[in-house]
Amino acid sequence: MKPNVKVIVIGGTITMTPQKSGGIAPSLTGEDLISAIPQLVEIATVDVITPFLVPGASLTFEQMSRVAVLIKASAHGNVDGVVIAQGTDTIDETAFLLDLVVGAGDPTLVVTGAMRGATAPGADGHANIVSAITVAASARARGLGTLVVLNDEVHAACFVQKMDTGLPSAFMSPGIGPIGSVSEGRFRLHTKPAISRPKTLDRLAAAPVAIVKTGLGDDGRLLDVLPELGFRGAIIEATGAGHVPQQIVERLAKLVEYMPVVLATRVPAGPVFNASHGFPGSEMDLIGRGLIPAGLLPPHKARLLLACLVGSDLSLDEIKAQFRVFA
């Protein structure tokens, strides 16, 4: 018997066609996409829904909470896998966000999209849907967590990032690489993610968390206003292995008194260090002052995790434990 795969289409370039006003915008429904790929009947029994159509950059926590509910409901409907088709601007964020709430008992979750509009020469949407459904339907994908599938490559949600603005090969997992691929109609698993998944959250309850990028000559004045602006957490996008200008250290020490502050790095590959550098503004200095190292998480994913943890009213010790998973 063929596997059952549910496809949830929520917009993005994969659904975009030219508009009279110029440019492309979301317009194709899930039914439009699936009906144009007749060979899908050989892979799985596919059920498709289109709860909404928006560009990837405009997705909200509330909308992703709706998607999470749909995924969890599929666990009670004899569904083997779920594919989300959306805009590539935020695939690396939404896949990671959904991975926080998708548990071991839920169907395999795969997120995909397209780098080229549906009517563009060499449009990649149909091929990506075929590959995504192939992975979602495969028993080899069970227990791997949320996966991102584009360009016939399979990435773990916690590692993948969008690394190019236009190429079909835009998605990479810096320093790690894809965990698998799709070829000859099969999902080929090359390696399993070495890190454990964080504790599964009951729901996506997000608190406002700021990302503050530091760099040469920064005096950190933005840090002083975060509490009064209503932020309940902050991600510091540091340089190198987790280093900031010496002149902002005292401001960071004061900010820690108001909210959890996570130390991430702007460097695409490699973790935030813990115990190598000892100068003012180094990772040892900042961790000693109460900042939480983000480990392998890039700043934008660290923001999502902290937002959900604070929104779930977890204690500071519990927040630190969740980030240690990515160390």
C-alpha cells in the first residue's frame, strides 16, 4: 500500500505567477501545484490543503501555530508524512520552529519551496515537491526530525541556512552539509544529525526577542533601550567565536539583569566558543557575566528558540539547558 502524505501549501515563490501590476506574487493553490505533477500518484497518496497564501517573509508565529496544529492533527489521520510548501525566505526559520513542537509520534515533516517562480524558465518547484514527498513517504526519514528538501538535497532543520539569494542550490548546512539526497526516486540517507533534539514544546507561544548585531566600533547604545521597548530576551550577534567590542560589555552585563541574553555569532559555520579567549568582550568574559552561548545555532534560529522558551515561561536554568543541546 502506498504511503499517505499530506501537503500543506502556504505560499512563497513556489506558488507565484506574474501579476498585471508587475513582478510575481502568490496565486497558485496546493491543488494547482499537485495536479500539475501526475507522477506523484506513483509515490504516495497525496492530500493537499491551502490554509493561506503569503510570501515567506510575511509569515507570522500565529500562522505557523496554525500549521503546527494541522501537522499534529495529521498524526490521528493515518498520515505517514507531511510536506510544507512555502517561501524560501524563511524556510530555515519555519522548519526549525516547527521542529520545536513536532514530537516523535507525529508524521515525518518535510519543508520545501522554490527559488524560481512557477512560470520561470527552469522553474524548480515541481521537482522540489516530488523530492519532498519522496522523503516524507520514506521509512528512512522516520525519527530524523524536521527536514528541508530542495535541489534534491536533504538537510536537518537545525543546521540548514539560505546562503544565496537566487540560486536553486541556495540551501546549505554550513560546516556540516546535507544529511541525505534524493536520486533515482529514492531518499538516500548519508548521515544522521549528531545532536539531540531539544525538549518538544506543547505549543508555539512566542515572546518578543531582539537580535542586536555588533561590529567594529559599536558602542552598544541599542542595548539600553531593549527593556523599555518591551523585549523579553535578546540575541547578541557577535563576531568570530563570540566576541564583542570591549566598550559594550558593561551594557550587556546590565541587560542580563532584565532578560535572558544569548551569545551567537555572525560567522556561518562553527559554534560559539566557551573557554578559549579571556579578554574583555571575549566569550569567556561574556559567559561569565551571564550570557548564554548559542552553540551551533545561528542568530535567527537562536531568536526563535529563545522566543518560544520565554513565551512558554521556562526558567533561566531551563532555557540554558535547552541551548546546551546545540553546544
